[in-house]
Amino acid sequence: MPGPAAPADPLAPAVSDPADLEREAALARLFELHYASMLRLAVLLGADDPENVVAEAYYQIYRKWRRLRDIEAAEAYLRSTVCNLTRMRIRHLQVARKHVENPPEESVASAESTALLHDDQRVLIDALQQLPARQREALVLRHWLGLKESEIAAAMGISCGSVKTHTSRGIAALSHAMEARR
């Protein structure tokens, strides 16, 4: 008498609802298409643990998938979630560091990452990291992702006028840093 048949993939969750199958497939496509860009976004926004930030963002969209009004807006929702999680993580670390007697030493970039960046890029990234969080977010969303002001405003939860202000001030600060270097 033959025993019970083994499942095709023992690690795959048992999904019986067609809506769950559709959600799993849509999230897999979203992950394939946007994981790398969301990871770069988290890095450029200054996350100290960008992989965890992006993983948390995907988890949140997974939990709220059925409540999404427009599935086409999933990328924008994911981007906004990465921005918010990074902002919250930076805020948390700032508070935690205030209460530590011996602040941690500055992290040193690996030899590989240092070798990959040209001098101007290092200066620009250092100057970008010195900007206030909102200016950095606005610049990264505008110039790296190429988003429109309205999309940036939605991702950051601010008005279009504030986006213009943060972008303008950030550009001025970066220009000043690059000119001071010459």
C-alpha cells in the first residue's frame, strides 16, 4: 500500500484560496521588478540596515494587499513605505544614540566599496548624507528615481510646495559642498 504523496515543495505554504495564489504571484512579480531599486532607495536615504527596511516594507504590503485600492499603485505604496520605515529607523537611532554613554565610532567603508566609488561620487554621497533627512529624501526621489513633485509629495506625506523647498535647499547645499571641494 503506497504512502501519502509528498508535497512538491516542502517549504512552500499550503495555499488553497485563489485570491491568495494571485496575491503570492503579484508580490513575487513586485519583488522581482523592484527589490533592487527599493534597496538602493533605502541606502541612499541613509538606512543603516537597508535589507531589513525593504524586507519590512514587503511584509507590510503583503499584509495589506487585499486593502490596496489600486494594485497598480503597489510600487508607489512600497516606495512610500521604504521612505517612512527609513525615516522612523533613523529617528529611532538618533534617540538611542542620545542615551548611550559612548557613541559608536564612525563606520568605515569596506575596501571594495571605496574602490568602486570615484572621488567625486564619494564627496557627493558624503554631502548627501550630511543633508537633513527631508532634503535628502526629496533629492533622492526626484533625481535618482525621477519622480514628479506630486509623487514625491505623496511618498513623503508633505505638500508639493514643501517638496520644491526641500529640493531647492538640498541642491544648493550639494552645490556648495561640491564647489568648496574644488
